[in-house]
Amino acid sequence: MRTHRKAAALLAVCALALAAGCSSEGGKDSEEKNGDSGGGGGKAVTTERLKIAMVTHSGEGDTFWDIVQSGAKQAASKDNVEFLYAANKEGKEQAQLIDSYVAKKVDGIVVTLAKPEAVKAAVEKAVAAGIPVVTINSGGEHSEAAGALSHIGQEESVAGEAVGEELNKRGKKKALCVIHEQGNVSLEARCAGVKKTFRGTVENLNVEGTNMPASTSSIEAKLQTGKAGKEIDTVVTLGAPFAAASVKAKAGAGSAAEVNTFDLNAEVVKQLKAKEIGFAVDQQPFLQGYLAVDELWLYKTNGNVLGGGKPVLTGPALVTDKDVPALEKYTARGTR
């Protein structure tokens, strides 16, 4: 595993996340299914019972957020926290979910800022109501302005730059960057970062991320588009589920393009092992969920703020087939 030079060292508290396993559950896009603390065993702390909510922009069936929730639930179990979860891929609805948790007077909120213009006012309202907010994963550059304590995740433009540099090392000339959610500032930053450092050309392709068959067809059609399609020698997807779609699309198009992806899950590890994927960018979603809940608990019980208010980076790290032996047992339990 190669960690990009600009990624900050993680705080010692991160080691707690690696010390205990937990299992992921499918279909975690409703508050009703995810309102329990979950997580692994171990004796909880004796501090007062807190209620912490998480609101993300997850689309239905996105396994990335299962891993985030695994981390959050593990921390909640340790910290005597009731963990609540809700998600909506639309910014307006995400803001309404935040408002609903403010009305419930939760003790802290974790939120993503994939569509900051739609969500910022709701975050500011939470902060004004005395509810501390930590942002994770997306929109880190908007976190401080919204009043959040800190942001936990990777700098998306830096991650994109790392991908561009790796593509240069691999001798690639033309990249197709697949954006699965239009308007998501973090996804756009990833492709922009690739374009910044890649010495070849980058073409963005917007696909319907909530419709995997349609996404696969769109990628396959692009790879089949005459001379231009044949010139594409690498497909860069911005989420683990779309790596599998691209592998399928590549086969359908008869393309020789190398598939590379952002994010990691058990399927991506299998594809790395089979050399169907060249490399993956791991932003360690388990840590994002774990550290966000842990930070809010630390803030409420001890006045701590991770990173001194600065972003706490969980990536990027580039992983290849050489890293598979070390990763398989973690992806199998849903923590990587």
C-alpha cells in the first residue's frame, strides 16, 4: 500500500478502529433499519448516554456507506452512543433530514457536504441550536464555513492528482473518468485532480449512478465509439460498485483499457487479485465513520477537537494486487 505524500498521519485514536472487528449489513439507507448502535462487542464507557445522528448523500445499495456505518457503529458501541442514520442522494432532502435531527435535539450530527449549497443552511441551523457537527467524506473545503468542528476524509483533488501520477507511471495516454452523481463536488474534484497531473487526456462521462445496467451500457458505448473509444486505455471510476460495471463494459466493448477505481470493498479486492483492476484508491471509509462518532463523543465529554479544527485525512492510499493478502480478511468483515 502506498500512501500519497500529502496525506497526513492519522491520530493514535485510529488504532482503536483496527483493534476490533464488526460486520456490515445490507440496505442501510433508512433510519428505521439503522437506528441502533450496532458494532462489535466490548464494554462501553460509563459516560452519559448520547444520541448521534449521521446524514449522508448515499444512494440505495452503495456498499461504501455500509463500511462507513460499520465504523460509526463500532465507535457508538464503545462510546455508549445511540447511533441514528439516514441518507438521501438529493441535497434538499438531505437538508430536511438534518433539520429533523435538530428537532429531535440529538447530541451531535455527522454530515456529508456533497452538495454544499443545498445542505449548508441546515448545518448552520444545527450549529446555531448548539448541536456540534462533524463533516465527513465530501465537501471538506466547505466544512469550516458551515460551522463544523472539523472534516474527516481525504482531500479529493489531492487523491485525483495521485491517480494522475500513477497513470503516468503506467504509461497511459487517454483516461475516461466516470462520474456517477452529477453535481457532487467531490466527484468533480477527483476528475479535476486526475486531469491536473495526468500527462495524457481526460474525458469525463456522466452516468446514472442509481441505475447500474444503464451505467454499464453508457461506459460500454463510450468504449465502442470508433477510433476515440479505442484510444481510451484506462477507465477511472469514482466508486467501488462502478469498477465492476466498467470491467463488464470493457468486456462487452472488446476494449483493452485498464480499469482503475476510487474506493475499496470486498469485490474490488477480488478484482485486484484477478488483475481485472489495476489499482484502487482507499480513503478508509471505516475510519471516517469511526472517527466522526468518536470525535463528537470526545467533544461532548472532554472538549476535544480532532486535528485542531483542521481536516483529518484518511487517504488517499493506492492499493494493488500486492496488497490483497493483507486486505482480504478486513474486506470480508466489512471494515475495509
